Amino acid sequence: MGRRSTADWKFDQTWSLATVPEEHRCEWRERAEAAEARLGALEAQVEALTDRVFRKKSEKMPPVSMELERGKPVDSEETQRKRREAAAKKAELPTEQIFHTIPEEQRFCPKCGARELGRVGSGKETVEFEYVPARLIRRVHLQETLACKRCEGMLVADGPVRAIEKGHYGPGLIAHIITSKCADSIPLYRLAKQFKREGLPVTRTTMGDLLHAGARELEPLYLRLRELVPAADVVGADETPMPVLAPKQTKKGFIWTFRTENLVSLIFSPSRSGETARKVLGQSKGYLVVDGFTGYNSVTLPDRRIRVACWAHVRRRFFEAQKTAPESREMLELILELYRVEKQAAESRILGTTKHLELRRSASVAVIERIVDWLKEQKPRHPPKGPLGQAIQYTLGQWRALQRFLEDPRIPLDNNWSERALRVPALGRKNYLFFGGDEPGGHIAGLYSLVQTCEVNGIDPQSYLADVLVKVKQHPQARIDELLPHRWTTSTPNTS
């Protein structure tokens, strides 16, 4: 056999630089290794750009829940249960009965023609679901005024408590604007079109003023949410860029989310520095579930929070690597085994309990050992700058933090719960493009905090905001926690 050239190595799939004995190292081999690494990195970049520009969304990484159901037969009992729940929910809707009578000229027996007819029961029932558009009303408050008959004294009844002092728009309307923008990502110009169709011409500028005025009234609530987050033992954090209006062009700001089991606090920051994490978490202790971003290093010191890595980020890297390295699918299946353990705990209703931890330390530890063996086997076979090599390096660099979920059953397997809190701002970024400035960015982030905490706790944000917009200015500051979404009830009094 003749001597192989580097060109032969490039195209021969059975030949690898890793198979060349170490004693045969020379200048040409080092050049070939460097060229192979550069080629792998270039192929990965081309694949990434192709994904972004040409491929459909459906070709991207499927969610874990879909992967876990792959090949599994349909659970008919579970399907029927969901249908019964949906039917029960529909039955709770306000009901309007409309009685349809038979016209007089048709009130005879179709068989014998007799007109002596008797009603049978309440009649044949047909159900339909209808949409009644929301309506805007003009509410006039009349305050009783009394005049003294002996002197010029006057007595006027107290007027309504306004959400915004001297404002002409009620708390329900302001709550609707906030919910539309911060829960449904509807830009104000679209909302203005809706209001105009419904008979209330209101400009985008006016709605923007109402939005920020409402944020200033609600500031004590979302600042209190931020204070409560560090008290949690397990906190998840993430961040995403958000354009901010600036002279000549937009600048880059960031929305950060800090999430506990039942609280969500979003914060706007002009930069991605670790100062935001230090500002929120301070000297608190516990676990912090994050990705590999170094901005969290300042709060994950030995005497601070313990860093927990995210298996979803690991899974994403191996999913992207399988385009050039099909063997990555083996790692994806191993990671899926970890999620199957979590699903088993959820179905057994033992999440967060000691039994859950026992299950992890038996079933999950065995999967972790198989993952370690796979990483050791594959690492020398792939150039470190190639897609799979980078995925392996990332996993090994996070390895200690990736195993933290084996210490406490309350620690989630990934940081998806925090990432979900950023989906609404990300959608808003596409719809309304940018924040109007740093101060407006802080207002919107605060409103996002209240709206998302409502949704995490199963509360309608529209009803909540309409209620607390009036109560917050009269409620004792020492009892402000009563108005937070996870503790709020409609019976919470206005004052002490």
C-alpha cells in the first residue's frame, strides 16, 4: 500500500487522525489535525446558518415531552380524562337559554293533523358556544352633594378611588392594556385599532402613558417580588437581549429572569454584566440553576449559591452536533433516560420528596455512569473544535454542576422553567421591536413579573391587576405581601 496523503485521510471514513500512533507525530500531522479541526468548525457554521435561514422550525430540536411519548401507545383513559375536564370547564361558562317556539301555523300533528298538542319536557336541547365581544362603557360617578340650609356649608360624598389620580380611565381598562402587552405581546398600535372598532378612539401615546403610570403605581409589588426571590433555596436564572430606543439607532439591553417555584421576577438591565445577578441574589445561599454564562460566577462562590447546570443546554448541543456526527444520537438517548426518570416521579406524584431523591440515586445514577463511559470513549475520536468535540468539552466543563440534581429532589433537571419566563418578552421583541428607554424597560419588566407570577399561580392577570391597581395605594406597606399574586384573593381588604 502506498503512502497516504492528507487528502486521502479527508475522504476515507475508515481512517482517522486519532488512529495514527503517537510516535509518528510530525509537522505534517499537526498541520493535518489543525486543518481537520478548522474544517469541522466551518462545517458546523455552515449547518448553523443553513438551519437559521432555510430550515423549517419543525426541523429543530423536538421538546423532551414529545420525545418521551415517541412510539408510546395512546393512553385512552388519559385522553378521556382530559376530555371530561374540558367538558366540565365548558359547563361552567355563563349560560344563556333561548326558547324557540313552533309558529302557530305549524302547530298540528304531522300524522293526524290534530291541534291538541302537549309540551314534552323542557324541549330538545342544542348547545353552542358563542363569543360575546368585550364592551367598553362610559361610567359616570355622581357624588351626592348636600347644602346647609342655615349657612353656606356644603357636604360632598367621597368619589371613587382612582387607579391614576385625576385620570379618566378606570383600573379595568388599564389592567387590560397591561395584560394585552405583557401577557399576550400585543403592540399598543394594534390595541388602538381594537379600541377604535369598539367605539373608544384612544391614541397609542395615551395608552403608553397609562401603561407606565400603572407600572409606577404597582412598583411596590414587583419590587417586593424581587426581594422575596433570594429567600428561596432553589432559584433559576436566565437572560435575553432586548433592543432599547436610543439616538440614531437602538442599543442593546437585557431582560433577566429570576424564578422560584411560585415567583417570577424579571429585571431590565442596560448590560449583561454579573452586576444584575449580584444585585438580585446578593449574599443569599442555596442552589442557582443556570447555563454556562460567566455572569453568574460572582454569586456562585463557595460561600454563596451552588451552581447547577442545565441538561437541556447539553441536549441542545448534541442535537446540533448530530448533523456532522450521527453518533451524537446515542448521547441524546442517554439524556432522554434521565428525563424518563423524572416523568416516572411525576406520574407517581413523588416530585420533590425523599422518594424522588431515592429514585434518582438508583435509576439516574446508573444513566450518569453510562454517560461518563460514552464521553470517555468519544472524546479522543473527535477534534476539540468540531461540533461534537465542542459538545463534549461543554459537558465535561459543566460536569460537577450537572450532577447537582442528585443532591436535592427540588432541583430541576434543566433550566427550562426560567427560559419559559423569557418567551413572552422574546415574542414582544418581535412584535413591538424595542423598549422606549431604560426607565420604560424597567417598568415593562416589573409588569412582566406580576403578570407571569399570576400565570404561574393560576390567576387571571386581568382580574388581579384591576383589583390591586386600586388597593395598592391604600394598603399598609407592612402588609404589602397580601397583594402579591401568590397570596392575593378578591376579598383582600383595601385598608387595615
